[in-house]
Amino acid sequence: MDNFQAIVWVPAIGLATFFAVLEWNFLAVIVIVIGLLLTAADYPPHFELKKTHWDDKEWVKWAIHKDALNYKYADASLQRDEEIIFLALKNNSFVYMHLPDYLKNETFIKKILKKKINIFTFIQDQQPTLLSNKKFILYAIEQDHAYAAFSYASEELQNDPLIISQALKSDPDVLMQLDEDMKDNKEIAMKIVSKSGNSLEQMHENIRNDKDVVLAAINQNVDAYFFASESLKYDDEVIEAAIFSDEYRSGFYNFPKALRSDKKIVTMAMKKHSYALYYASPKLRRDRDLKRLYEEANNYSYSEEMRERWMQDAHSFHRTWSRLNREDYK
């Protein structure tokens, strides 16, 4: 039994025995359970730390797993060890404040960001000039820190079209940080949707009603059709783009019920992919001409049972399927 277990169990057993003698069995059980929980947690008390050699790398790693801030007690040589540093930072980014000052430079900060560790709060406090460095912010975006990098970037960079487009490409939620004027700027919107079509969702209503922007968004991602204004959803050019712009799939399933009840539209969509019939209205799913098109494309007959299996798995094919009113597809 080590020191910690002795300190827990000697008084615990004594107290439990005392309660048992008094026939307070419930309290005795509680004491034993608490003892088990404490020892099972392998909690490192200060008397364990006092006898430790902080130049022992494996022990320091163990101590950091228990509390990342134990990093500050490590031997100076281990405080320079990248494995130790990254382990501690991943457990608690506040460890950055305890790093040796000479490590807090752009080169090493980039290494930290590459490990997917967000330290922008500390960069803002200690290395603010980096937040005005365009190359640095672009690097941070490339390392999947788009939202934080854009949040902390200088005002000038937050208005830079390249920074905006790259940040949105990495994380479309960055759009929520843009000023309303930026969201209503067609030139910026075109650059954004050409990189991330679904960013149309966060655009100003004027932009979602701009045919050029909507077409650019659909050409990048057919699912962007879902976020177009209601009037543009019925535009012939927009409909055609949603059906044919993607080489591999069609955006027909996003169409309003009225369009999925239009035989001409369904026929057009089926020329792209026969499975478009699955999303057509019940009446058109019984249409002989459309069923024949389906059978010619697949060399087997259409059946509602097969359609049902398809619809059950539709969420795995379409990212926006969960947004739709599935009752409309019955």
C-alpha cells in the first residue's frame, strides 16, 4: 500500500468499523465507497509530488495528464521538450503562459497551431502584431483555425476578400462574423459562394435573391439551391443548374413540392439521375411514362418498397436532407 492509499484507508477503515459497531451500517458503506472512489481516481496528492524528481520525463508526462499546469514544475530541460509542451497544451492551452519567453515566436506558434491547439487568446495578449500579419492568419486558417483566426484578426484583415473567402471555405460559420454590409455585398458574396456554395444560407436576403450569386453558389454545391430565395427556386435557369451543374448528383430532392409534381421537371431530373423519381409526387411515381424511363435506366421495375429503402438511407446521401419536411415526400 502506497502513502496515498494508507492515508485514505487507515482512517476510512477505522471510521467504518466505528459505524458498524454502532450498527450504522449505511454510514459505514458510504465511508468505504468514498475510499474506493478516491483510490480508483489515482489522485496525485502533494506528498507524492514532493518526493518526485521533475527531471524524469515519464513521470512529468504522468503528472501533466493529471494536471496540465504541472508543466511549470518540470525541469527546465523538459520545459523545452516539444512532446511535453504539446501534451500540456492539449490538456490546457493556458500552459502557453508558462512557456519560456524565447519559444513564444511566430515559428513555434505555428507549430502549436499545426497541432490543432487554439491559443489565439494568448496571441492577442502577447504577440498582437501577428494578428495583422496576413500570411500568419492564412496559415492559421489552413490549420483549421478559421473561426478563431478570423475572430482575432485585425480589422483590416477581416475586410480582406482573400481572408474572408479562405476562412469561409474552411468554416462557413465565419460568415456569422461578417458585418451586415459585407453580407449584402455582391462582389464579396460571389467570391464567397464560389468557394463555399452553402454559405448562401448566411447571406443577406438581397443576395439570396440575386440570380448571379445563386447560380454561382449552385455551381459550387447543388445543395445551395435550398437557400435561394423562394422566387428564384422557380426560375428555369436556376432549376436547370440545380439539376445538371454537378457531374455526379442532382439537387432535385431540394425542389419545392410544386416542382416535384411537375412532370416536365421530373422528366428533366430523371434524365440526370433516374432516382429523381423517388422524390416525385405520389401521382407522378405512378405515371407510366416516368416508370418506363426509370426501368430503361436501371433494367428493373420501379417499386415503392425499393423507394422506401432509399428514403430511409437518404440522410447518408444528402447533407440538407435533415432540413427538409419529410412529410412532403410521402
